[in-house]
Amino acid sequence: MSDQTPAPDTQPLLRPVRLGALELPNRVVMAPMTRARATNAGLTPTELHATYYAQRAGAGLIISEGTWVNPEAIGYIHVPGIYTDEQTAGWAEVTESVHAAGGRIVSQIGHLGAVSHPDHQGGRLPVGPSAVDPQETSFTTDGPKATVTPRALSGAEIADTVRDYRQAAANALRAGFDGLEIHAQGSHLIAQFLNPRLNRRTDAYGGTSEKRAQLLLDIVEAVSDVWGGERVGVKLSPYWNAGPAFPADAETLADYDQLLKRLGDSDLAYLHLVGPAPGAHTDDTRKAFSR
């Protein structure tokens, strides 16, 4: 085995690349991975977070673990937020460490919505697009628990949530991140709004594929006002296939095709897409989910 490192002109992975306004020294991107290490009451990043991310600064880009945009967004234990001054200061130490090591890092922000649990919400119901149980599992301090029927967000609360995303984006900018990624994958809140099985609204945020996408588009606009679109990415998972509410069937994939065309016309830095699992196949076997 050769101990010589391939020159950048012969190893494509090591060549620089531009994503929107992000100039990356190589094409290695560290994916967001939940670490569950914010073991403090304020869900604040710690020195351990700064060390962990700085150790990986050789990647062309680091995408942070998903971080909560407000307390209602919380759905896992020990995951940090970015909605308080204390949390923002903790992330500032992380970005300073990454930059000192020559790296680049973007903040991923998100909201778990109906896949949260009352245990994360002080006994209150979690929120979702409609009062439909996603029939998934929430990881609480007492272990895994079945999700419950959430409380549907009102129109005013949706506007508040979009403002919370905007404030989280502003906090990420203040913390020194190089960009922002909107977490819209899996079974999180934005994906719930995109899902006709969970989103049964008849207002501006439901009823058609275009309206179900409106929350995401509003959030993209709000955070782009802070960052500029060329430093914003969106993570989606069209092939997400988990539980009865999220089959990657023909209807789902057609809706995502239309959404991707709309996002492709924007000035986003990138789209981060999760493909099907190796060996997986998509079908229409889960249409029995109550609609």
C-alpha cells in the first residue's frame, strides 16, 4: 500500500468545489449526526462539542448535528438547541475551534414536531400539521415511547414557528457558522407538512402538494433573508420509508419531484438529498394508513 497522498489533480475528492457562496477546499462533506452530548439543563454545546468538530476540520465542509429552533421542537434527549443566548455562545466556541483548525461548518436547524412526546414538552402535547398520530417512537429520558396524537398548529402558530426558524438562523450567523442547512428530512416537522397522511389541513398549508410545501418555502425565505440564499441548503429525504405514515410510494415521489423543481429554481447553495437505503425498494404497500 502506497504511503503517498494523491495529488489534488489526480484525486477528484480532494479538488476544491464551490457550493453557492461556500468555497470548499475539498469535496469531503461530514454529514450531520446526532451526538446527544448536551447533557445539561440548557441543552448548550460544551467543550466536548468544540473538540469533536475541530477534530474533523479537515473535511471540506462540516454539517452540524441537528439543533432545535425552539423548545417545542425538542424530540430527543441531550440534543443542543440554538434558540437561547447561552446556546448561541456555546456554538460560537465550536465554530471558533473549527475555524482555528482551518475548517468550515454550517448549522443544521430543525423541529421534530409530532414525533416528539409529552415527556419532552413538560406534559403538553407535541405539535404537528394536523391531529394525526405519526405512529412512530420517541426516545425519552425513560426510554422509547410510542408517539401520541399531536395538537395541530394554528395559522398564527405556524407564523411564530417560521419566525423561530429565522431567529435560529440569526443566532447561527451570530455564532460564526459559515452557512445554514434546513432539516426537512425523515419524519421531522417539515416532512410532516409535506406528507398528505399527516397533513390534513384545508388552509394555505394543506390540501394540495403545493400548499403542503408552503411551510418549507416560507422557512427558506425567512432564513435566506438572514443569510442570503447562497449560504443556505435544504436536506430532504424523498425515499424515507419508516412507519405507516412515511411510505416512499409513487405519490410521495411525484410530490417531491415537483418540490425539487421549485427549490431548483431558487438561489440555494445546495440541496442535500437522502437516497433509498441499499437494497430497498419502493412500492405502494402502506396505503392502508388511515387517511
